[in-house]
Amino acid sequence: TARVRVHHLQQAKERGEKWAMLTAYDTFSAAVFEEAGIPVMLVGDSAGNVVLGHTSTVPVTVEDILVLTKAVTRSTKRSLIVADLPFGSYEASPQQAFTTAVRMMKEGGAQAVKLEGGVRVAPQTRVLTENGVPVMAHVGFTPQSEHALGGFRVQGRGAGAEQLLADAHAAQEAGAFAVVLEMVPAPLAAQVTKELTIPTIGIGAGADCDAQVLVWPDMAGLTGGRVPRFVKKYADLRGELLRAAREYADEVRDGVFPGPEHSFE
Ligand code: KIV
Ligand code: NA
């Protein structure tokens, strides 16, 4: 079957069909998610936290995302692969954004890019979309601005609702094909979803968005410690991996592994 394309997501919105996006950072996860029928995967800069061991997405580099994007695009052929533009790689000018986005497509093999912001990065979004780069916007809580936003908090409450609406509309007007709404009150996300013609993708934004996204190690229970309220854990991969690693170590120590069936004459 053919690759999912931006216009398929537009058609899904028109038909009222919801869909799920997941992050992906490596060849195993991407292949599994494609087999599961996940139409869109994001090589998110959440890799900074969940893959690279940073405490935020701020230190993530273009090279980091490129390496992960290559791994994901090599093992997928149907899912639409979106590469996140890291902090500092697109804000300065549309030219800077275009140079980075072209690398994600030419070197990484991505079919689209995501950047954080609405009104603020509308010039970037316009230049990219007018030059053949499909853009996914990301508004509401934008993790790259965590230090400016005063930490992890719901955006768009009270007077912030006007800003959120302005950002979402600016993204659409500048040509974005979809917009992620992160940590936005559900009624406001529902309003944005109704007002926009492009799909909204919620994370901590309630049930009325056109699509949802989760960070896969969070939803699969691989992430240790606390996960945000908006995460649902669909598996306990951390527990399962812990069990497997312990059992392997025990069996080696006890001389149970390798057995004759794992050995050569
Ligand atoms: O980096 C990421 O994983 C993201 C999603 C949470 C939207 O930006
Ligand atoms: Na991100």
C-alpha cells in the first residue's frame, strides 16, 4: 500500500475519522508501529528525554534528530514520517528553518517537519510550505520554551485562550497541514478543532481533537518514574524488560544459558 500523505489526513478530518500518531526514534519501534497501522510517526525531540538522557528537549541537535530520522525512515514505507526541528534550528529566520528542514528531508528521508509556535514562526511556516516542505505546527505548551513558559503547565487558560487561538489560526494560514495542541484545556482544543480546517493532534488536549499523539516509551510503560497525567500506559515494557534482563543474568550465572540448542558442535 502507498505512503500516507498529507491530503489523506485532511480527508480523514472531513470524514470525521480519528487517527493516532506516535513518536518513533529507532528502527524497531518504527517497524512495529507501521505494522500496527499508525499512519503518522514523529521523530520527536522528546528523544532528548527518552532516548538521550537529557532533562529537556533544549540540548537536542539537528544531528541527533537526523540520526534517529534515518533509522525510522529506513524501516518504514507506509507511515508519514515527521522530523522535529530542534530548538535553535529554525527560529532565527525562514532561511534557517528552510536549511534545517531540507536536511531532514534530503538526509533524514522525512516527508514533513514539525516546529514549535504559531504566530511567532508563521514566516518560517510560510516559506517552508511554499517551497515543498509540509509543516506540522505545535502550539499550547511547547517544551522547547519550557524555561520561558515557567515549566510544564496547561496553556490557554483565561487570557491565554486568545493567544492559543491566534497561534493555531496563524499556523493554518501560513500553510501548516496539521497542528499539535499540547496541554490545552479540552473545551478550548475542541473549539480550535472546530474552527480549523486542518487536523488538530492532541496531547493532553482532550478527546475532541482530530487525532492524538503520545510519546511511545510513555504509552508503552518503558519510561521510569512519573509520567504526565495525559499519558495512558498500554503496556509495562519496563517491567517486562527488567524481568528478561534479570532472567538472562540469572541463567548465565547458573549455567542454564546457553544450552546445547544454542551451541555448535
Ligand atoms: O517531541 C515530541 O515527542 C513531541 C510530541 C509530544 C508532540 O513534540
Ligand atoms: Na517535540
